[in-house]
Amino acid sequence: MKRAVALLGVLVLAACGTTATSGSQNLAEGKTFTMSVAADPGSLDPALTVLSVARQVGRFLYGRLIERTSNGEIVAGLAEKWDATTTTATFTLRQGITCADGAPLTAADVAANITFVGDPKNKSALAGLQVVPGTTATADEATRTVTVTSGAPDAFLLTNVGTLPIVCAKGMSDRTLLAKGEQGTGMFTVSEIVPNDHYTLVRRKDFAWGPGDWQKDQQGLPDKVVIRVIANETTAVNLLLSGQLTTATVAGPDQERLLAQKLDHVDTATPLGTLSFNQADGHLGRDPSVRRALLQALDLAQVGKVLTTGKGRPSKGFVTVEPRPCTGDNVTPNLPAFDKAAASSALDTAGWRAGPDGTRAKDGKPLSVKLLQPTVLGPTLTATAELIQQAWQGVGVKVEIQPVDAAGINQALFGTGAWDAAMVPLTLSLPSQLVSFASGPVPPEGVNFAHVANAEFAEESQKAASLAGTAGCEHWDKAEAALVRDAGLVPYFDAVVPTFVKGAKFTISDSIDPTSIRMLAS
């Protein structure tokens, strides 16, 4: 099973909503909502991907047991009642929920979804991120109740399991249907897929289980949603300005054109400035002194400004989605200060000596770094990669920049392992979501792609998991700080990324909430 790491968003499950609006507030009927995504989502099976674009599309297709309001309140989704500790949870389903094909959704179907993800043999991409391995669920059809037993203590069990995308029985028995976005429980169904071009979704007129007291018979709901795959941000901006797109997220300098037009937008933070070092055997990142030296050789404040065109901010932690459950600054005091001379001295001490051409070598092997640079996160990453390359070459490191698309990142991080450093961000809403990325099994058995083995992180995150919600923040903060000090997986600069809208309004939580979309009259 191929694993996919999210770009500009992984499992942003606990976010509160912020609203984007545009123009007149008069609502319009029968309209199509058109949005752009930077890459093709590939498989839409929600249990087997954490690729952010697939999650965005899946939000339209698959319901969740609970939802969250703009002020962080948990409200009804597929479930009308719920209760949870760190080890058990119960959910009582609403009456009358049906699948995309009209079949009823049963408590047993929901339990099967949760148990599938929790069973290690299924190698779900959500195992360890959203559902603790070993988690099981049982159903009582008479009361429409699902009872969940976590495989280990989970501080955020209610949110993690409650926001799991739920699919129907036929999809559980034939996951090829889920790969095509079928057998969902959400507000829309797929009517057309043209890979690498567009996905057309049609609203289910029987959908009546939106968040809280949401009503299906209200004005302004879109009849269709078209999700267009547009890798080039300039093209997306042109289409938005010409009215061919309703909304687009623009991370790069093209956003200035939209700001000049005073288009409405909502801003979200993501740790776009993140560096990971491969700590597997045979890679230079195995040596913590080399990892720290490479960080010390970078003026991360300047790198961050180039990356975000001066609009970002220094990272404080791995969790950027608001509201952050734990608010400590786990990054600033734990990053090595920029000091080129100290970086050079550390590499000397580690045995990497400069040769006649300035390139360092040890035992006849050059100090060489293959730097993965995503191509789907906007044009500033190219300039940033070149700035990093220049800085590392300045201390005697040979650097090869490897531009890669989403599929290439997936292959390198979770397949070949042919990388040394990576500029791949993980956008998290809960500190617990970091655990499987920074500990435990490595690919292909797990998602610990950097082969992190940090005893302090493992110990502190385990302590935190046994304390419900924010009660464990002291331990979550210590766990994150340990990762930054160890210099293997480091967020250093957050981008503030606007999503622009024209002709509609909606709420963004983990992504655009389909039940919140209202189309506006021209």
C-alpha cells in the first residue's frame, strides 16, 4: 500500500472555522462552486491516504461522526450523541442517514470503519495519526450506538475518532469503489473524474445530517462542485479574476494581484518552512552533530522570509491550526543560532574535512546532500531551495536539489528512501498527530519517514497521551522541544496562506466545509 504525506495540510481535524465571504450577500440558487487544487488527489479512499488534496476532496464525499463550530464547540455530525475518555468513546448515530446509493448507514458500518483503521494488517494511513493501532469498535443496532476501545490511551480520542471519514458497507467490502470516491456518506457524490484535470461533484438532495441543526432546505447551496487541478498559481489567479473559479488558495507572490483587487480572503497558517533529515543507516542525517551543523549554517529567519515573501512568521511548534491545544513556543529556544563558523567547526569535529575544492569528505566519501524540493507548493520553494543550497555549499557541502511533485515525494519518503533532506511540511491540528511521523515504524510499515528515534519524544508523548485534552500540554511541549533540539524534524517558519473567494461564502476548518458554502448573486 502506498502512503502519501500531506502537502500544505495533513489531518487538520480540530480546527475552528473562519469564514470567507465575497460581494453581495444575496443568495443564489442552482449555481456551481468551482475551486482549484494544486495536484491530482489520486485515490480518494479516505483510510488509505493523508495527501491533503485527497482530504480536501474527501471532505465533500464522506461524513464524520462529529463536527466543530467556528468557536471550537463540538456539534452533531453523523452522531447525535457522544461521550469519551482517553481509552473509550461512544457515539449514537442520528436516524435516517443513508449512503450515496440510498442504502442505510448502520452502526455496524461505522464500527467497521474504525476497526479497519485500527487493525495494523490493513496498513491504513490514518493508523497512529487518527486512530491508535489496536483500536476496535462494536455496534448495537437497537440503540444505533458505536462503542470504541482505543488500542492505547489517546488524549484526543473524541476528536480523532469522531472526525474519521465514514464510508458505507459496499465500500468497505470493495475499496476500489472508495478509490473513485463512491460509497460516501457526505453531502456530494462524484459524477465525473478526469484525472489531472477536474472532478465534478453533485449535491445529494437527501443530505440532512450537516453539522448541528443544519437544514437541507436552505438557500444558496451549490448544486455542483467542480474541483479543478491547476498546478500553476498564476493560472489559478487568472481564472479566479475572470470568474472561472470561485475560490483558490494562493501561497506565492501572485496573491498580490488579488489583494490589489480587494478580493475577500481568509488566512490560515501552515509550517511551510520545515526541514527533515533522513536518519536511516547510510545517510548523513544519522549523525546528530551533522544535522545540527546543517541547521546552524542557515540563517533561518532570512530563509523564512524568502519562502513566504516576507509575510510569514517564525514557527512556535508543529501544530499551526487554530486554536492550538498547546500554546508553548517549542521551536525558538531550541533551534541552533545561525553561526557559519560554528557549523564549519562542528563538521570538522565530526570528521568531515574540506578538500582542495572546498568540498568536505570523510573516508573518501564526499559530504553530499540530496534535497527534496516540492514543486506543488508555489514558486518560492525554488528560490528557498537555492538559498539553502548556497548556504550549505558555503560550509563545504555538495548539494543536489531534486524538484519533486506530490507523487515523487510519496515515492521518495515512503518508497525508495533516496533523500537526505526534505522541505516537506506537515500541517497538524493536534500534537498527537505528530507521534507516528516522529516515532515508531518506518516505511513501508509506518509513516516515520525520517527514521526518527528520539527517546525523550517517545517518553513525553506517551505521558501526554494518558492525559485528556490540554491536561497533557506540558508533556506535548517537552516532546516537540526534544525533536527540535535533535534537529531531525524541524519547523522553522510558518506561512500565512490566503484562500480567496469570489461569488460565494464559506467556512474553513480543516478545509472548506461543504455544508457552509453559500453561492451569492452576481
